[in-house]
Amino acid sequence: MATPMEDDEPVSSDDYYSLLNCPRTATQDELKAAYRRLCMVYHPDKHREDEDKQLAEQLFNQVHTAYETLSDPQKRTIYDIYGKKGLEVEWDVVPRTRTPQEIREEYERLQKEREERRLQQRANPKVC
């Protein structure tokens, strides 16, 4: 059986879930356990040969980036929807303070006020 450092297939850093070997439905605890397990395998200090050490350092950095992204709920949501490219965009995320019902009520109130103003202007036009 080949060790992780001896695999012939290159590790894709595009899919963070496969990099951590976790399903997309993984909980924070599962992600943390996978991250810790892989850190022990790929930590550069665990390898003596320069070539292995360099490869381990690259993989260690990829695993760290994947965990950093997936452990943050906001970044994870962006990653799940848009992928790695979505993380390169600077998002202005506004915290949700009102419920959809409150927003709907506000919209209806504003519509009613506009309609009343329009009717008021028709009933009392300005005299030139």
C-alpha cells in the first residue's frame, strides 16, 4: 500500500472537500478531525528528504487553506455556491436584521404611501 507521499496522482487543490477527504455535509468537528489528521501526515518536519519535505509543505499549505475556508461559515457558503473563484471576489455581506415578513410589510407600507401621495396630487393639483 502506498503512503500519501508516494501517490502518483497529483492532488487537486480546487476541491477543498476532497482535499480534506470529507463529504460536503461534513460538520465542523469532522472537518477539524480531518484537518488534524492530514496535518500530522503532511507536516514538513515529519519528512527528512528535501523533495518529500517540499511536497509535504505544499500539501500542508493546501490543507490549511482548505480548512481555513471551510471552517468559516461565510467563506464556506461562498465556496459551496461559487467555488474557489468566488473566494477571490470581495463580498460586501450585510447581516440580516429583518425577517422576510418584515421586509414584505415595509414594502407594502411604502407602496401604500406612494399611492396616497399620487391620489393627493390628483385631488389637489398645484395652481400656476
